Amino acid sequence: MLLDAAHMIPDADQNDGDAVICNGIPLSKIHHAAFDAHLIGIDADFGLHVSKRILEQKDGPILEAIKSLNGQRLRLPDRRCDWPDRERLELRFQRFVEVA
């Protein structure tokens, strides 16, 4: 109940929005909301990025925890077939860069 399946490409996208494991990342509800709002991004090399909008703010421990993700790497499942698709990540990361 505390994890969500965050889609990199929305289901509505007929090209890449398939409801498949490689189009999703398990995230906590707060991280999922931040991901969907483009406050955090994940590049094709599984690097985590936090929006400058967030990095410049000061507002308590939850925000500090999100800010601490900047420069970290996504923890990947042991089975490579369960890893997020790099091409979908890159498409999503491009959007993060545009908005961030």
C-alpha cells in the first residue's frame, strides 16, 4: 500500500505507454508525486536529479530527504528484465529537464 507503480510514459501514450514492468518504477507515494510533478527526474543511466525549484527551498525534513536524492542512483532489481527501460527513462528525463 505504500508503493505505487510510477509510469515513465503515461498509459494514454499509444507508442510507449504500455502497462509493462519496464515502463514502471516502484516509488513511495511521496516520491511518485514528486516524479509526476517533475520535481525529481531519473536519467537513462539511472541517476537521480532534483529540480532546482526544490534544491533552493528550505522546508523541513521531508523536503531535505527529497533533496538528498540529488546525485544518487536508482536501486535496480537483481533481474535485469525488471529494470526500467532506458529509452523511456530518457524520454521522461527530457521532459523533466524542460520543466525543471
